[in-house]
Amino acid sequence: MQGRRRKFWGWGWEDEGPSEAQCAKIAALLAARFNLGKIDVHHPPRLDELDLRPPRPPIPSSLATLCSTEAYDRAGHTYGKSFRDVVRAYHRDFSNPPDIVAFPRKESDVMALLDWCTDHRVGAIPYGGGSSVVGGVEPPAGDRHAGSVSIDLSHLGRVLEVDRVSRAARIEAGALGPALEEQLRPHGYTLRHFPQSFEFSSLGGWIATRSGGHFASLYTHIDDFVESLRVITPSGTIESRRLPGSGAGPSPDRLFIGSEGILGIITEAWMRLQDRPTFRNSTSVTFASFFDAANAVRAISQAGLYPSNCRLLDPGEALTSGAGNGSESVLLLAFESADHSLDAWMARALECCRDRGGNVPEGAGRTRTDSGGARDGAAGAWRQSFLGAPYLRDALVGMGMITETFETAITWERFEEFHRAVMAAAEEAVQRICGQGSVTCRFTHVYPDGPAPYYSVIAPSRHGSQIEQWTEIKSAVSETLLAHGGTITHHHAVGRDHRPWYDRQRPPGFAEALAAAKRTLDPGGILNPGVLIDG
Amino acid sequence: MQGRRRKFWGWGWEDEGPSEAQCAKIAALLAARFNLGKIDVHHPPRLDELDLRPPRPPIPSSLATLCSTEAYDRAGHTYGKSFRDVVRAYHRDFSNPPDIVAFPRKESDVMALLDWCTDHRVGAIPYGGGSSVVGGVEPPAGDRHAGSVSIDLSHLGRVLEVDRVSRAARIEAGALGPALEEQLRPHGYTLRHFPQSFEFSSLGGWIATRSGGHFASLYTHIDDFVESLRVITPSGTIESRRLPGSGAGPSPDRLFIGSEGILGIITEAWMRLQDRPTFRNSTSVTFASFFDAANAVRAISQAGLYPSNCRLLDPGEALTSGAGNGSESVLLLAFESADHSLDAWMARALECCRDRGGNVPEGAGRTRTDSGGARDGAAGAWRQSFLGAPYLRDALVGMGMITETFETAITWERFEEFHRAVMAAAEEAVQRICGQGSVTCRFTHVYPDGPAPYYSVIAPSRHGSQIEQWTEIKSAVSETLLAHGGTITHHHAVGRDHRPWYDRQRPPGFAEALAAAKRTLDPGGILNPGVLIDG
């Protein structure tokens, strides 16, 4: 272990996040905002405070060089990064760590690990950046397995080939966002997939969870950038053909995209790339009415303009992120291109805004070719707040706050009723369970047939009841999402935590087909047990 | 049977297609072109010439009102519309007709039919418009089944609901193109999916085969317009949730999109619609070099402009379709919108053409809002030739010609070598097998990472050896497509005819997963046996 090290208990680098002084300031703000007394700031766990269960299955000598049973590794692979994960870490609850953390260095290592897991009934948990917020990288509870291995792909992080003609690259699945982009930069390319977890999530994880990225419209999920895949399953290796498009049967790739590690371990993918944008046209438009703003977004999304950013923030969200004053909704609108000026695109989008009561700033709509184009004004403030959020979230959890997000999608014709119902359910739950709290909404992605709204909840919890109170809120809002026709997840995946709702959302016949596919590819039932489906 | 009736033996309406006089003229042109003597024009079969095998399984009385054993129905459902199908029809070979043609009127009829088929080991062949060119609607040969029923969905052809806010409609799967568009028109919408088979292909067929439609870029396959599906399987009904986007596990819809009737019968879909375009900007650009033209297309497809038409015709293709003089390649380029003028889009696309040696007509690039915008000049000539082609093809088959198309997709960096190899293989095969013939190429769809080239072959055959000679050509070119990294089909599907190559293209592990899904949903193995996978 040299250089910077990641926290084993929460988000990011050990040496990053709000300082003690900043935390004190935040605590004071929270105390004032929620009219609380002094806020106790809990201390994150130290490794020497943990008493991890001894590893169960013995590591075979042939795999020993790949495997670690170090406390730092095991504790760091016990959880993802959900609210519940961080609370458990603050509580020093590491009662179900993986027995072993394996770091394969090549595909044959992955195969050998899966063979060993199959032979010894050991659960195998694919691990990319560990940023799951849905219990997707957690060892299974119970004793159906003889133990569990977290298979960490961080050593498979190279860009192996770049095809400059087709604009594609063959990339190992363990590449985390920054390293991946760094390797593409000299070629003038970018994958341009920036989920909030970007710094600590991997290509394979993005594909396995249908991650949502930079583009607010058109190419919303990672799915669209996958040209072909290599997947190691306990039954063998599956490699699809590099094709720009095909109609030969159901897409093989689409079976594995979103499979969350239950069918195999993605080791490589050919990914479609973007030229690095040089033209940027961005602005922010304010609206007195949130629903008028939503209608403007609908008009833009149905106009065939494909903005790269079309994030509508409700007044509370705009205030929190520094993009607004709390009285108006703010639409962050941007177009980007490596090829052409975007004046015509933005001009028409701004017309859509003006037609629906949007207040367009004077001088908006000019395409810039300097690098500051994307970093000014409300958009820049939003970006900073976006990237720092996971560090801040961990600090808030340590101050006893409940912070959770609900992200979903719904068709436009149901949106108003849906939004009122979700806001009401979340506000009611927060009031009932915590006595107070705030609920805000933004759109992360938009489609011609509907938006992807993202709800953020923050509320003070009772000491010692943080998880129970969170569970009640999570459940109340999730029920509402489902009952009103939304999806339980637009881009955070299902994991174990969304199962109660996913199981009802997903057509039962499809669940059976998926289970049959899993039994064929993973006859020992070792891969990420309990995620997506039973068994 | 009242009104217009469809040919039971070939494409389209009985009263449409080239007249006898036109056929004589075409025959004379062919004779001159290929330096043949007098061409025998074969006569299509008459129903009274056929001696169909008596139906085998007895129809249960509960299903009798849905079922026909009329010769017209059985002969009309014996084949799709491939070259081989039409030759067999000309030869009066209807040796393996379906025993029964069923016309369900509601979903419960479909369920009852599948139950009966499962109970009696009868093959069930979903039938939409019958336009398959890959043996996708043909009863299985052999005696593994006690008979076969062609399940014709033509009575399930209604648009059931239109959602004007989200721009979507719930449509029954049996709706053929024209009736579907007619029902959407009063609402101001269009599905805007126009495969060449448009007049005689159905929504369910498009979805089951991943049909390719109007848009040359971006929304190329029907896949992108599917918001949700209803599918009747022998194990039950599967209905996905209407969502504009989702990341909840592998997409249930994507398992059925492209499943070619082996997993269930699609009965309904919520489809994303388009506003009817009112702005059109189209032109044609000529290039002295086909590869320069291809590079211009690559630049356009990587620029994020998303033309609705970007069909590159090689010199021979341009000549045949009346869009060029045979010495140059012609790029048919168009942008369409219901929302905005497209001058900026076209201006940039034309720059991409000029930069690569394209000869742009003077005055090109102006957006029109009159209805003639799409119907003038080379684009208009192309459209007429496109829609009339299937009728003409049948006439050519009757004149002893071999006509076949090979459609595929390949990434850009391999395109030149791929194209040379496919052209060489096709020309060599045509020379060797027929002594002469022509091979031409166009792009039907284009992607940022590669084109979808479409090769057309026409050659005179030896009398009586039409199918054998076709088989040799088909096989030689298909081998080359596969060996050089292409897909065996970009949008014509797999059926039975593409199996030899699809089976090698598709990853084996995926085949096993798909077979496992099929065994779960169709435990009796009755649905379209032999299509896509064995058993």
C-alpha cells in the first residue's frame, strides 16, 4: 500500500472530503436549518476497531498470489456506498465481510476463481469501483454458501486498443473513470460517461448496472456505447462480435448489460467513443412554475435537438446546489459538439423555454469554443456540487442525517400526478418518521416520452434509529414510485436493496427466463447470489 | 373474400405489379443486358394447380371458428417472400404447407391456440404480414411435430390508445404498415418506420425481427421505438411496464425484440411516435470515388447530425434506381423535422461532403416546408424504385433471374477491405455460377462506428437450376460476410435461412442461455421450431 489510499468505510480517498473545521460549519448550518441542538459528529471507524470474522474457506495455493485476507481489503469490500452501508460502517458493523478479496491480473485468473468458487460453493461477488448504492457488491447473508470472495477487477484497468477510424476502444472492465479517460485523452477521445460515481466506478460496473452518464438525452445509459462484450461465466467465455448495428436475434450484449454480475464477469468491452467536444453552448433558464419548466423540457426532448445537459432543478434543489435562489425552478441547458457550432440548436431550445414562461438570460445562446464554456455560472456551480456530493453525504451521515435519493422514470402524461404523489409521499414520510426534513427534485435525463426525475431527501434522524427510520422512508417512497407507474431505478441498479419493488415491476415470466439463463451459465449458483433474482 | 386479395404465391396485391406488356419490355431489356436469347416468362401458379397435403391434426371444435384449411389460406401461409420462396411457388412446390391457418381475434384466442399446440405437439408459427425473406414463417420440415398452425394476427390490427402528451400509442401487433399509419394520422403522428416491406409487414413482425426502418441514422431499428410489450407465451403472458427509460436489470423487452417468434407471440406494444415532419431538407451529392463518399458518410455519422436519409449508392446502384448516370456514386442526404428548420444541419453535412470531394448541387441545403420536399429529384426517383422493388423482383424471378440481397454491418476501420472482399466474392460467385451478373452496393443505415452496407445481386440462371445456383451464391457471399467480421443480417432477421452463419456468429454461451429461456417459456418446444435455435 503506497500513496493515496481509499477509505475502507465510505466514499473516496482517505485524505479527501470536508475537513474537521468544515464539518463543524456544516453541523452548525444543519442545526440552524432543522432547529436542532448541538449535533454530535460521529467519527468514522478505524481498522483496529474492527474484529472481522476469520476467513472461512481456505485459499488454494494456486490462487494464493491473487488473494488477500487483509482486514483493510476485507472491510473495504464488505459494502458498497449506500446510505445504509455508511451507517453500518459508522456503527463498526462489519459482521459479514467477504472471506477473501481476490485481485485477478488476467482473464484466466477470473476463470480459475470462478472454477474454485463453483467447486466449493463459494459466492463470487464481482467488484469494480465498489460504488453500488443498492447492495450490489455485498456478500450474501445466510449459509447457502461456504463463504464469499469479492473479485476486484482493479488490476484489469487498461485501454487495450483504440480504433481511430470507427472511434472505438477495447477497454478492460476494471478501468475506473479517471484512468479510463486519461488513457483515451492522448487519442483525442472520451467515453464521455460521467456518472456521479465517476471517480470510483468502473467500466464493467457501469455496463453491469446500466449506469447513467453525462448525456441528459439520447445516449443516456452506458448501453448505447457498448459495441461488444467479453464475459467470463462459470460455463465459459462469451464474446460478442464488434458491430455498429445488428438484427441477428435478440442482442447478446443486452442480456449482460444490466445483469449485475449474476450471469458472468465482464472483463472487456469495445466501447464507442466521442471526440472531445470543442463547441459548447450552455445557459440556465429560470421558471416561476416547475410544471411549466417540465413542459419546456418536454418540448425540447420531443424536438429532436438532443441537448447534452437538460437538468431541471426544482426551487429547493436549485438553492442547495447554488444554482438558484430557492424561489424559482432552474433549467440547466447545454449543447456540446466536437464538430459544429450549436447556435441553431440552442436558439430553438430557448424558444421552447420562452414559449412556456422561461426567463432566458440576455445574451444566452452563443456557442463558445474556449474551455470555459462549460464551467461558468449556474452550470459550473452545479458541477462542483455534483462531484463533491458523495464526500459531503458521508459527513452528513456521521452527523445523524438521513440522506437518500430516489431516481426513476415516468412517461410525460403521468408525470404531474406522479410527481405530486412522490413528493407528497416523501414529505409525509419524512414528517411522520423524522418530524421534519426536505425533499427536492431534479431531472437527470429526459426522453421524448418522459423524464427521469431524481428525488433527494434529507432529514435529521433519531440517534440509534438511523437505519430503521431510513428503511421506513425508503419503503414508503419506493411503494409510491411503483404504484404510480415508475421504475424502481433509472440508473442506480437493483442489487439486493431494490428487490422488493423490482420483483413486482419485472414481469414474472421474464424473471423465470432470466433464472433459466442463469442456471445455464452459472449452474453452481455462485455469482452474486441474491442480486436481481433468487438462487 | 371480398375486395382486393393478396397473391398467395408472391408479393402484394393480385391486381398489382408489372403488367404483361411491362414484363415483355423488362424481359427484352434483360435479354439485351445479359446478351441472352429470348427469355421465357414463367406464369405464376394458380390455386387449382396445387394439390395440398390434407391437413393432419383435427381442429378442435372450440377453435374451429378461428381456423381455416382453405387452400388459398394454406398456400398463402406456406412461405415468406424470399427469392427461394417465390421460385418454389413458380415451381408449384407447396409440399409443406401449414395444416391450419388460424386467425385469432383476441388475446385469449392466441392463448387457446398455444395451449392446443402444446397439448398436441403442433408447431405454432406466428404470422404477421408474411414478408420474411429468411424462412421465418415457414412450417418446420420433418416429423418432430404432429402438424403446424400458422397463427395469422391480421385481425389484431387496431391502434388501441394514443397518448398525445408522451407521444406514444398502444398498438396491436397484427397492424400492417399502411393501416397503422392511417390510424395514427388523425392524431398528427407517425411511427415513421418504413421498411421496404412496409405495405405487407406488421408491427409484431417488425419487433420480432428487429426490422430496420425509415431513419438512416440514430433510430435505425424498431427496437428504439418500443416503450413496452405484451407477449403471450405458452407459460403465460408477459407485459413490461411503460417507461421512457429504465436501468432495472437486463431489459425484458430486449429479450423479445428479435426473438422471431420462438419465445412467444407479441400481441401489443406501446410504441414511441414521431410528429409528422413539416420541415424537409434533402439533396443528392455525387462523388467520383465510392470510398471518398463513404468517408463523407463517416464524417456525417460521427458529427452528431443524425440525417433521416444518408443512403450512399454505388454507381451501379445509382444507375439502376434512376438516381445517377452509372459513373458516379450518389449520396441521398436528407434531414427532416416537425419542429425546426434544418439549414444548419444540412450546411454542416454538405461541408463534410465537399471536404471529401463531393459535388454538391448549386442551391442545395434549403429547408422546405411544402409537401414536395421529400419527393423531388434523385431522392424521389429512389423512393419510387424502392417501393416498387418487391413486385419487380417477383417478375424477374419468373424470367429466370437470380436476385438476392445481402445486408450487413461492419465497423468503419474494416469497411474498405470488407467491401472489396464482399464485392469480389459476389462477383466471383456470380461469374462462376451464372457466367455473368451484376453486384451493386448501397448503405441503408449508418452509425458513428460503421455503415450497414446492402449488396444486391442479379444474374441470369440456368433453367431448372435457379435454387441450386442461388444457394451457391448465397453461401459464398454469406461466408465472406462472416469471415470478414460482418453480421449475417442487419435487419432481415435470421429465420431458418441464415442459421448456418448465425450459429457461428452468435456466441455459443448466449445460444445456450437463449435455449434455456425458450425451454422455460415454451416447454413444449412448439413456437417457430428451427428458427434462431434448434429444438
